[in-house]
Amino acid sequence: MRRRHLFDNGYPVTTSTLLAGSHVLLAISNAQVRASRHRLACSLLQIADTSQRVMSSLAHHLIEHGQPTLNHRAEVEAGGRREPEEHPAREEPHQP
């Protein structure tokens, strides 16, 4: 039994037509691989950017809420002190 092509509609297909069709499918798959690699690279860049923003946001949150950062902890363990900053006292208690 002769092999049939997917789009032959029941008509006999020559070898050259099958060969041309395989070249077209190969070109399409190569283009899809290139596009997939591009999308993967873009996703990896976005992940790297997001992780940097998350770390920055976490550091900002820790500083705002008075929790010591890793650098401050290292200073405390090394014997350093954190001096109060030059801010006037609040007139009213802090409201969360």
C-alpha cells in the first residue's frame, strides 16, 4: 500500500511533492523553535528583573518597618551599634 499524504484528498502524490511538503514542515518547525527560544529568553529576562524588584521591595519593606537588614545584623554581631538618627520625636503615637 502506498503512503498517503495528509493533504492529498485521495489523489496520488508524487515523491517530489512529498519532499517539498516535508521541507515546508521542517521550515515551519525551525521557525517555531526560534520563536520558542526567543520567548524563553524574554521570560528569563523578566524573571531576573522581577527577582531584582522583589529583593528591592523586601529591603525597602524591612527598612520602613524597622527590621534590621542583613548588613545591620552583621554590624551588630561584629560589635557595632546603631545610633538613633537625628529625627524629632513624634507629637502623637504612631498609628499602624
